[in-house]
Amino acid sequence: MDNSAKSATLDPNLSRRFYSALTAGKEDLFLVLEEPSVEVMRAALRNPALDDNHLLAVLKRRDLSEEFLRGVCRLDIFAKSHSLKVAMAHNPATPGNLLSAILPHLYLFALVAICY
């Protein structure tokens, strides 16, 4: 399929939402991350305004896909943040292999809270 056919099938509303996900400011990004579309949420992970607070808010959602959670784990801010690792461990959609990689980085009381 050539590029003209691909661009002709892209929904204008979806392209606006992608653009918004990539360029939204800090406050607007919270609204973008409530998006039901996984593709738009994955695009928001590339937004330069994304920070810990955005990810903590989104990790409370129970409807996240495994590929989105894997994308969050690949972010530099995830590797540096203990609170993001705890939030990821609490999310029931976190795949087992990611959870087993996160658990050694958690403190004792965080592990107790997860087990409880």
C-alpha cells in the first residue's frame, strides 16, 4: 500500500488526537491520558511534557494493555522513579515478566502492600 492510500484512510479526528497527544502541555496531557485509544496513549508517551505525575495517574487505570505498560517501562523516568515502580507493581494488568523485573527494586513495605 502506498503512502497516499495510507494517509487517505487516516481518520481526521484520530490524527487530531495523535497531534494533541504529542504536543499537549502538562495540564492538557492529563486529559489525553484518559483516552480510550491505546495508540493515542502510546503517542503521549513520546510527549516531552510527560512526567511522573502523568504516569502515576495513568497507572491507576485498570484497562491498560500490556504493550502500553511495556512502553512505560522503557521510559527513562520510569527507571529513575521508585513510586512509578510501585504503581506498576500494583496494576493488575502488569505482565509477570515485567513484575518480576520490578520486584527486586521495591522496598519491604511496598512488597507487603502488594502481597496484602
